[in-house]
Amino acid sequence: MKKAQLVFIPFPGLSHLVSTLELAKLLINHDNRLQITVLLIHFSCSKETDVYIKSLPISDSLNFINLPECYVPPNTNPRAFFDALIEAQKPNVRQAVSDLITGEQHGPLAAFIVDMFCTTMIDIAKEFSVPTLVFLTSGVACLGVNFHIHTLRERDNIDPTQLLQQTEFAIPTFANLVPSYSLPSSVLGKEWESLFMSFVRGLKNADGLIINSFEELESYAVHSFSSHPELVGLPIIYPVGPILTPETKSKSIVEPDDIIKWLDDQPPSSVVFFCFGTSGSFDEDQVKEIAHAIENSGARFVWSLRKPQLKGAMAVPSDYSLSDLSLVLPEGFLDRTRGVGRVIGWASQTQILAHPSTGGFVSYCGWNSILESIHFGVPIATWPIYAEQQSNAFQLVIELKMAVEIALDYKVEFKGGP
């Protein structure tokens, strides 16, 4: 009997891609009647993503197709770059799926599962008369933020200028009023309006929403989708988490094995882990201030410190060289803290959070990181940076009372990047 075919279309950002492929593995392990083909989108600044893809094992049930790179004009607004990139891939996706279903060895096409930022591919799924499920790498409460603001704009005709004047919002997926500073710039800002409205319309067009969360964590938000009038009638949600990110090989100024060996020598729950994600970075002045605070605290630490991308560049932060690191940190910092801490680049986050010596996590509050920290039982101090991270921090500190705040309102304008 031929296996039913699922077509996965992940967003090319590393954290999205990894979570999507973990979902694919879970589905295959759950039902051996499925065969999954992942259509991989590439772009010029996806080196870390490409390295990860090359490390993946190929099996009879999980296959990969590399889509041709598409040209996006260099003067494209950074905010619109990825929408343009995904839209440009539609002909390639159509051709790849056509080739897939005409192959004699393949079974019937059952569905598309696409990333939350790839909902334009619903059009292609309809051409093949199959349903589309959207995979969200953020939480249920955050999904409610998007739907609520979309409703205010579309149903109540409230424009972004009026929204910006509000100080708090009654959002169905939150028990508490949510301050405006906790909402992403993309849901309130005029410059994001067309992209945001298109994004939420894409979610509403889905046949179902697969969410990397679980009811025990977000019970209030999950129940609101079946009880609140504003949310009833929207696509059904499927909380399937926690889907955790596996350990990844990394190249850093300090080798991962060296960090684990160093952690092995530290007392239990004594080390604070500072990590701000794939796209999180700080300017030189702020790096120095953070370093002073860490040193003055006297705490043991591991600090994943990344170099900001060049202004205007469509790229993720990179790792500092050792020589650059000594310039950006206060003079003598590395020598003075050698006995109590380590500064690294790209971090194997799950390895560090899983280690018994790790006792705290200063986190940017990306959703995957939150799930990993909860899974490994490491307390979080919130330091959100951009996107939905302020909403996540508010949820952790105020709604769930599962974290302490360093800041809830710190925000850096996201200018585009994977």
C-alpha cells in the first residue's frame, strides 16, 4: 500500500525550519502510513540553515527537495523581503508537487503543512484540491493577539493611529489586560499594516492551525478558542507541543564540548545562561554595560554573545573573533571573569539548559526557548528584544507567573532578517 503524501513548506529561518522538521519526524513516528516531502527555500543569507539541512538524515519516509533560488530585487523593503521571497517560489512549488504526485512510487497527496509565514502557498494547495494546515512556532496566546488586532482593524475599522493611542488591550487569550508595549510593532505599526493584515488573512484561510504549545501551559488561551465569541468559528487549533529543538553542531569561539566540560566542574544550579537567539544582538556600548553588570553580580555565567549584522544588511548576527571580542568587552573582562564564566558565540542552547549546573536563563523570550527552558526546569529572567517576544514575556511574568522580569517593555525595531 502506497503511503499518503504530505508536503511541508518551512520558512527558511533556522528556528522555524528546525521546529518544522521536528514536527515532521513526530508525524512519521506516529503514523507509518505517511510519507513527507519537505520543500526547502533558500536565500543568499541562509548559510546556517544550509549547514543544518546538509546534516539531516534522509529516510524512506522523509525526503527533501531543494527549490531553485528566486531573485528578489535588492531594493526590496526589508520588511517585505520574505513575503516577496515566498511569493516568488509559488511556480517552483507548483512544479515540485506536480512532479511528486506523477511519480509511480508515490501515494496520493493528502495535505500541505506550511509555516505561518508561508500561507500564500494555500493557493497552490487549492490547485491540487488538498487541505492546508499552518504550523505556528509561537504560542496560542500570541495567536490570539494577531486575531484580535486584525478584528479591531477589519471589523471595527480602527486604524493603526488609533491603536497606538491605546495603552492596553482586552485580548481574548489573556486573562489580564495587555499593555500596548507588550504587543509587537508589526501588529500596531502603520508601516507593517498591509503585511500584518495579509498574514492574519492567511491564517484564517487555513483548514487548521498546528501550534507548538500544550494545554497545560496555555489552558486559558486554548479554552478561549472554543468559548470566546471573537474566536469561535476560526480554524481549529491543534496544540501539539512541546516540540523541542534538538542539539545542533556549532562553530563558536569556544567549542561546545569545552563549555560542557566547564559546566561539569560547576556546582549544581549555579550558572546563569545569557542567550538572545539567532537574531539577537547588542551594540558595543550596551555589550559593555551588560558585561559590567555580569561582573559586578559575581555570578557564574555562560554568555552567548553575537556580533550585530551590518546596518541595512539582510543577515543574522555572526560570531565575534577572539580579537574582536576583546575589543567589544571592557578591558580585562575575560581575564577577570575567567574563573566564573565563559563568553561564547553560537550556543547549543538545549545542551546548556539541560545541564544540571545551569540554574537560570536570561532569555530573549523566543517561543522555542521558553518551551526548552520549561522542559528542563530552568527559571527565566525575561529580556525580550523584538517580534512577539514582549507578549511572551508578559505572558510568562504576569499571566503564568513563571518568570521574573529584567524588562517587559525593552524593544528593538525589527528591520528584517531570517
